[in-house]
Amino acid sequence: MECHCRGAASVMSARVRIHPRGVNDGQHDFDDCVLRVTQPRYPAAEVSAALGAARVSFLGRGAFGDTWRVDDTAVKIICEDGYPPERVAREVSGLLRVDSPHVVRLLNVGAVKLGGTMRPALTFEYIDGGDLESALGVRERPTGREVEDLLVGLLMGLRDMHSADGTVHRDIKPGNVALRNGSWSDPVLLDLGLARSISETTVTIYPGRIGTAPYMAPEQIRGERARKAADLFAVGVTVRLAASGSHPFYDETRAYTWDEALQAIEAGPSALPSSVGPRVRTVLDRLVSYQEFERGSATSNLQRLEPNE
């Protein structure tokens, strides 16, 4: 679930319901944010007619839009009334700047009429194989080699994204990572709805929290601007969760205040399984560092993963 909370400094004591995988469990991630739901805003028959497609299938619902599969594409329809045009422009510009096998491709930008209103529609390639969130729920944990491949693929996607005029994702999590053909070794970053270029003027009013609670870096929790280091932190949390089966910082049986969440991160992550090799372990520890500067860059971490000669 995307969160767009304002007045971060005044709600540091609010209770935060954090599920380690951020799954749709009917709970609030934040007291003042949107309840996660799994039903589409419009019925399939209406969407099918609007898209001129014989058949559509619902893929998921975000804070502002629904995503539908149409043949070999995935169409994200912005359903929120009054959705700011600059958000659509930001998402499109971010995707157009990125050319990577580990970042979903944007194929077309258009509009459809739903609920009597013309709504933006973004058509992406459809990644067959499901997402990481689903895989974590039904498959055995990846092997040490597969964990390394997953990490390398995500870092390659970040490297390509961050080098594209400084585009930052800001909401990396298992539900926003597809596994092409179901392979741990071929992850693809999805949903750049929160992506923005650091060279652009932000439309976000700070302080504010942007992202999904269990994968937020400390600076995001504090309501500060999310930079490239926040993406690296989210990749570290995501891969550690895949490797161990549990969140590296939070206990799913309890709720946290914002201050307690920061304290949990500062205390350090839980241990990784012994199957994770030393190079991967070093990088994963670095990625979830409390301080931004200690996380390095996607490129520097990829270099650390290269075998020693």
C-alpha cells in the first residue's frame, strides 16, 4: 500500500501496524492512511468495454489505480478522481528514462472512460511468472545462489533506474517485484507510480511519508525526502525477507510507533541464514544501514558482489 501521510513530525507516536511482508491482511499500515483492499474499483465488464478488450483479468489495486491484464499487457488505470496530472507525468517520464530488463517497460499512455470520467491508462509489458510477494507465500525459500541472483537483478534494475536522470522508485517491496517466468534470478521492478527524478521539482509537501511502512528507510519514516539510498534500503529489506522468511527488523505480532520503528532499525537486522554467502551477507548488511551514506550505490554494491580474482 502506498502511503502519502502529512505532518510526520506530529505523528511519531502513532501506532504503526507493520506486517513483515506488507500483504493484504485487512489491517492499516498507518492510522491515517488507506485500508488495503483487493477488489477493483470498477467491474470487469465495464473495464473490458472501456478498453475494447474481449477479456480482462484483475491484477491488483493500489492507492490511486487498478491494474488489469489485457492479453500480453498490464494496463494501470488511474481511478482516483482528481488524480494530479503531474503524478501521471512523473510516472511516465520516469519510465521513459529507464531502459533495463529489470524494470518494467512502458508501452503506451492513453485514457479510458470509467464511471463517466476519462481516466489515464498506462500500458506496460505483462511479466509472466507472478510477483515476489506471492512467491514468498507459497514457495520454498530461495537457495543461497538464488538469493544472490535476486539481489544482483534488483541492484541492476536500481543502477539503470538511478542513472536515468536520477530516477528514484520510492516504493520497492515484494509486491512491486515481478519474477520473470517465476525465476528468482530474473526480478523486474514494477509500479513506478511513486517514482520521480531528483532533477525535477517535487510535488510532495514535506514533511510526509512516501512508501510502504515495512520497507521504509529511516529517512522516509522521519518524513524526509526519499533519495537513492532509500531504494537501496528497500532492496536490502526485500531480499533479506526472501532469504530468511521473516522481516529483518519488525515482529509481525506487534505494532510500533514511528519512534519504535526507528529504534528497531538502529538496533540492527536479524541474522541471515547460513546459506547466504559472505559477499552477499556483507552487501545485505550494508544496504540496511541506518545511515544513508553507509549504503553506498547500486553500482558500488554490484562491484562488491563480483567474485574476487
